[in-house]
Amino acid sequence: MKEKIESKLRSKFPQAILEVSDFRGDLTFLVDKNSIVDICKFLKEDEELSFDLLVDLCGVDRAKRKDRFEVVYHITSLKNKFRVRLKVRVDEKDCVVDSVTSVYPTANWHERETYDMFGITFKNHPDLRRMYMPEEFEYYPLRKDFPLMGIPGSLSLPKK
């Protein structure tokens, strides 16, 4: 199955597949962020592959790398009982990725959470707003440069 998926992706998206790794049975594709929607759509709609479920989507802060952030997509083919991981790298200066909610509606809340915690914006998201933090909160708590004890005075806390 692994060879079939890689072969199909490389032939359909030759410029977009940047790296492929297989670690302990987990197949991961690093892809160009501008192709993420097309790749997800292809993986879902291809009858043989049938990756019909987005299980999770999350952000990663790599701190000092050139492309500081990653968005990681965990997708599963229920028909084939197989899963793959897709990753896109995002530069801090251009912290925007296309939303995959048009392909996987379950991405809605995952993308909102990633936006709220990391500040990664998902273009064409139907309702991109914060989930946990107040809308006026200026910071992103899961970034590695966010202080462990928070920023004094940044949030008004309830009085006892």
C-alpha cells in the first residue's frame, strides 16, 4: 500500500511532494503548502486509496527553523485500514495555509484550535475565530516563545 500511495502522489503532484519518510510504519509526506487542498482531495476521491477520514490536524512550533511552523494532517482510509501523515511547513512571516474544510469538514475545529494556539491562519475557513482564548487576546499560547507563566496582565482573570 505504501508504494502505491507514494507512486500515485509523485506522479500526480511531482513538484509538490518535497519529502517522504517511513518511520516505524508511519508514512509521512512533506508537501508544498500551496498544494495541500488538491492533495487531500486526490487522496479522498481516488477510489483505490479512499482516504475518507481526517482524524487529526495540529500545529507544531519548530522554534528556530527557517520555516518555523508545521501543520500536520493525519488521514485514514477506512476501506484499506491504512493511515498517512501529511505535513506542510509555514514560515512565520507568511503564516497562512489553505483550509481543507472543503475536503474534510472535520478540519473545521482542528484548524480553529491551531489558529487559536499557534496563530496559523487558514485561508477560506468558513468560521476562523478563537476557541479558547478571547478574540482580543494578542498572543498564541502554544508558541515556544510564549512565557511558561503567561504574560502578566494579558488576560483579566475572574475575581474571587
